[in-house]
Amino acid sequence: MKYIRSFALFWWNFIVGDDWRVAAGLAVALGLTYLLTHEGVNAWWLLPVAIVLLLAGSLWRETRRAS
Amino acid sequence: MSTSTVLVILGTFLASAVEMVEALTIVLGVGIVRGWRSTLIGVGAALIVLAALVAALGPALSVVPIETLRLIVGALLLAFGLQWLRKAILRSSGYTPLHDEDAAFRRHREEAAKAGRDERAGLDWYSFTVAFKGVLLEGLEVVFIVISFGSAQNKIGLAAAGAAAAFVLVVGAGVLARGPLEQVPENTIKYAVGLLLTSFGCFWGAEGAGVDWPGDELSLLGVIAFIGASSFMLVRVLRRRRVAPAPVEAPA
């Protein structure tokens, strides 16, 4: 059981890391991109904008905690 | 050679170099204090596990359709790359201390000196496990980057060549220096790697989701420029915010 927990924790830290909201936001942004492109909208701009917004939000939360 | 090919080689080279510098610091810290035999056997065992992983995963990924692969790889690279970029921005803006390879080396040496002697199967178990875990964990990130970059671009060989070049360079420099590579601008490289991983993740993730990038592969440079410029702006804003004096409360 201990090894399964450490294995799961390793992958969680590896992929999700310190801020789960960023990973969740990325999943939503990718999902929206998929839906829009399959509805005929070439939403190439969505993911770069989402990345910057998610990054800024995560940094804002982290630095507000630190200061 | 296309833009994305050059960036794949550069990305795997830089990312692998950073991880290998960290693994080298662990191996040197243990090997110098406790001897090389068990330490190097630990390194060898970890390399065998990593090679087996590449041998198993590489061919398995070739049967996945390229669009699906790009979507999965893009999502994973995005999540992974944004962690690197986030940490690099926090370090550059002064909110997190810079990674100090020399301090890490001293810490590993002290821990290795304090640890008791536990002989198993003719091996110093501490040296073996620390070297094995260090190389395996840092190596897993290298394997992940090589496989994801290589498979999404259908250029595993070139991605592996980038990592191999980093291995030769880091191990060669470590043998020559006989110490941790503290002169390597690790934080700057980590920033660049975070930027490349995130940009590739964005490019492939969106492509896997069905997007047609304007300008095709050339738009990858645009993505790097956009995320790079935005992250530099975030560093500047955070730096200013960090040094700004706290607001003085007006007297009642």
C-alpha cells in the first residue's frame, strides 16, 4: 500500500505539481480548443492566452501567500 | 533542418543537461565520501531501468495515432513545462531562492558522511540506493522529455541524440572538474527549458485538438515569443511588487 501511495504521489507531483488549478485550467482550455475546432472555429489563439492567464493567476496566488 | 527539429534537439539537450547536472551532484556527493564501487553500481542499475523503460515505451507509442499522441504529449508537456516556468519566474523575481548546486553538493556529502554502514550483497546499501534513486528520478524526467519530444515530432532518434550530447558534456565536465558543476547557469537554463516545454506543449496540444496553426511550424516561434515575452513581463511585475514598500496606514 505504501509503495502504491508513493508511486501515485510521484506521478501527481510530476504532472500536477504545486498548483492543481493550473493543471485543471489546462485541461479545460484543451477541451474548449477541441470543441471549438470541431465546431469549425480554428481556435489556435485560445491555448496561448489561457497559458499566460493561468500562469499569472498561479504566480499571483503564490506571491500573495509569500508577501 | 526545420525549425522544429532544431528546437527539439535544443530542448532535449538543455532539459537533459539540467537534470544530469543534478544527478551528477548527488552521485559525486555520495561517491567522494563513501567510495565509488557501490555508487557506480547504483548508477548502472538506474541506467538499465531507464533504458528498459525507453525500449518498452518507444515502440509502444509508435502504434498510437499521431494526433492523439500530440494531444496527450502536448497536455503532459504543458502541465510539466508550466511547473518549470512557474518556478523559474519565482526564482528570477526573487520570491524563491536560486538553486545552488554547491550547497546541494555539501548537503549530500554531509548526509553521506553521517549515514551508518549497512552492507547488503557486498554493497554499501546507502551509496547504492542514493545513487540509484538520484539517477532514476532525474533520469525519468529526461526519458519523459526525450520520448514526448521525439514521439510527437516522430524524431525519437534526434531527441535521444540531444540527450546523449548532454550526457557526454555533463559527465565529461564532471570528470574534469571533479566536483559539482556550479558554474553552469542552471537557473537560466531551467527558465529556457520551461519556456520550450510549455511552448512545445501548447503547439502540439492545440494541434492534437485539431487546430491548424497559421504559418504551420513557423508559428512555434511565435508561441515561444509570446509566452517568453509574457513571462518576462510577469518577472518584472513581480520584482516591482516585491520591492514596493508596504502601504502606510493613514492616521485616524
